Amino acid sequence: MTKASTAPTPVVLGIDDLRPLPRATRIARTSREGVQLLEEHRDRFIDELWLDHDLGGDDTVMPVVTLLEEAAFDGRPFRIGAVFVHSANPVGAETVVRSLTRWNYRVQRATA
């Protein structure tokens, strides 16, 4: 007889305007939705956070990055296992990686 797993479902958040991100438990399509999504998870552990730099039109993920930076600056960084940046914009992606690495988030470039 096998026991049913009692492990909690991993929290995988995505902020991307186009990709379906099949592993994500929640997806935000704009920076505003992304900020709101992170604020909803402020006191929870986030297993993975997937970020796309360009979110359509003039919208980018930078307001989300700013929220993460400010939280770290205030001594209350978000608890995130890993941040994956999967943008097709190499300059924008590098900016996100550099900014979050500076604040000791575990971040890396990835493909979605």
C-alpha cells in the first residue's frame, strides 16, 4: 500500500504576455498583474518565478524587478527558490539577471 503524497503543490509563478508556461500555477500577463501576483504571495515560499522582459507594447517586467529589489533593500526579500528569465530580448534579460543577482536572488537565463 502506498501513501498519498502530502507534499504541498509547488508554487510556480509566471509573468509573460504570450507563453503558456505549462508548469506555472499562476500566470500574469502584464507588469501590473505581475506586481499584484507577487504581492499576493508575499509571505509564501515561491518555488519558481519565470520572467519575460518584454510584456507587449511599452510594458516590461521592470516594475516587478523593482518590487523584488525594494523588498531585498528593506531586508525582506521575497522567498524564491529560483528565478528564470526567458526573454527573447538579450539586453533586457541581462538587465533583469544582473539586477536580481545583485540582491542575492537565485536567477538564471532559461528557455521556456
